[in-house]
Amino acid sequence: MDVQLLFALVLGITTIVVLVLATRLDAFVALLIAGIVTGVVAGSGFVETVGWITDGFGSTLASVGIVIGLGVFIGKILEVSGAADALARAFLRLFGKGREPWAMASVGSLVSIPVFCDSGYVIMNPLARSIARVKKGAYVTLALALGCGMTLTHHMV
């Protein structure tokens, strides 16, 4: 493997980690910056790298952009209307104390049957946030359980 490409890869990953963890920059922006850094260090020009990023993003957005956009819209409605909090309380009662991650994994498994995994995660993420707020628990654990449940069903169905 070419040393320059390997260095570009390591620098790109380091850029993402530093931007997200140290500066708290939004992950999407950090990925864009890291993509540009990786492309330029790998030997492509700035304009060519940006062109590849926009082409890749454009083709991805064309295939799932509307679904994800509507998922974000529905998720925000759930969060603002208080419906996510009501769902959180209902699932907490159903699964019992201390089983919040199992509740999220189960919800994720059910939701990802009719809905794409990525847009389902966007729709249900406010629920994980609400449960974490109500139970004063770890949001990351609940979000991970939600994602695992959705991904498992997504790959099996």
C-alpha cells in the first residue's frame, strides 16, 4: 500500500476524532472537512476532492434524502409535541425498571420492519433521548440499543 494513502487515511480519521471530540464540531461538518483533508493529502486536488464529495453526497441524497428528511421531520414533531416523552413513559412501564436498553432494542426491531433503518433511527432517536432524560440514564447506551435493534432487524428482514 502506498505510504501517502495510508498517511491520508490516518490523518482523516484523526481529523474526525479531534474535530468531534475536542472541538465539539457537528459530525457532518467534521466528516466533510476530514474528507477534504484525506483527498488532498492522498494526492487529489482540492477541486477534484470537493467534486467527488458532492457527487457522492448527491447520489446518496437522491436515493434516500426524502425518506431521511421526512424522518427528521416526524422525529422533530414527536419531540416537540411531547409524544416522545409519552412513548418513553409507556415503554418504561412495559419493560420495567432497569430494562431501558432492552425496551429501545425492541422498539428499534419493530420500527425497522416497515421503515428503513436510517430513517427509523432518526424518527425514534427522540424517544431514546426522552427515556434518558426521564430516567436520568446514559443516552449513548439507549441510542446504541436502538441502533442495534434496528440494524439487526434491517439485516434479517
